[in-house]
Amino acid sequence: MPTHGDPTASSAPSATRSGAPLTSPGTSASPPRKRGPYAKSTQTRERILAAAFEVAGEVGLHRAAVTTIADRADVAVGNLHYHFGSRDNLLHELMEWVQREALAMMEDAIEDAPNVQAVHEAVIRANLAFVRRNPAYIRLAEEVRVHKPELYKEGIATWLRLIRESLEKAVCADEIRPMGPDEIASLAHFLLGARYFVDQMIECVDGRPYPGDEAVVATYLNFVQNGLNKRENS
């Protein structure tokens, strides 16, 4: 979920937008062709990040050992330090990637949506698909909130801005009932929070079995539509 952040560092891997399972955080759908030592170095770096993502998802960011990550990536520990300088730098770049990936998912989902209802359906479906492809994401995103609060706050601010803008456009287009700035800001928080707890539902935190994506999407859209629909004149 939305634990998500602003793309802030050009050195961290780029977001995956192809919809394919994440096997290398930083491999785009159509990567530029590289040759020679630089290509090998880039591939090694991406392999290390992919391994760090897997290991951190299993044991947590701050319990992820450099030796375990290096073994998973099939590189020497010295190679890991060569590319990232330190364990902390590696994990920081990984957290920034987690944030950027979530934002890219949302922005891609709403790009061609024709109206506000389509925007919310696209976002909830993309969110579910993203978590399904990247099950480690929920744990890593929560650790960003705990261990990198400044990065977390940047991400939340960006998500809220995107939601507010979509609501403001919908009000201007007379798609939904009129709302003032305070109500729009409050509703943006509620909608973002709802998607966060959808992630927790997938994790079955309350011991109940996950009801399936279609049931979740239908419930979410019913919640959104009842709150946003224009009121009929009595």
C-alpha cells in the first residue's frame, strides 16, 4: 500500500511498469542496451538489489545480513560494498525503490482513466496486482514508515496530492458532488487509508481468509461511490 514515497534519488532503481513479476528492482520494460564492463556492472547491481528485496521481505530490512544478500545475489561481499558503499546505503536505496515503485503503479493506473470512478477502480486493482506480484512489499513499506519517517512522509504527501487533484478535477467536471478544500483533503486521507488496510487484508492480519480480489474491489467501489455520488434533489 500506500506507504509510498516520492522519487527522490536518481541512483536508485527505476520502477517496473510492465506488469510482469518483479525479478529485478530496477529492470524496466525496455532497458537500454549496454555493452562491456558497464553492462556487467549494471546487471550485478540489479541482481544485488533483487536479492536485498527478497531477503528483506523474508526477515525485515534491519535484520537483512550483507552475507545473506551477497549469497542470494551470487556475488562476493566486497562486490556488494563496491556497488553500494555500505549495508545502510544498499537498504536506503532499496527503500527508495519501494516508494517509487508504488507511486509509478498509481500514476500508470490512472493515466488513461476517463473519470473519477474509473480512477479509483484502476488504482485499487493495480494496488492488489502489485502486492500480489511483490508480497515482500507490505513488510518493506511498513519498515519504511518506522525506520525512515522522512521518506514515508514524503511519500504520503505525494499520494495525498494525487488523490486530491483527482477529486478536484472530478468536482470541476461535475462528476461528483461539490466539496470544499477541507472535505477533499479529509476524503483523500480516508481513501488512502482504505487502500492501506486492503493490503493488511491480503496479509490476513485479523485471521479471516482473504475474500478475493473481486469482492474487495466491489466493496471498495461501493464505499467510494456512496461517498462521492451526486445527491439527488429531494
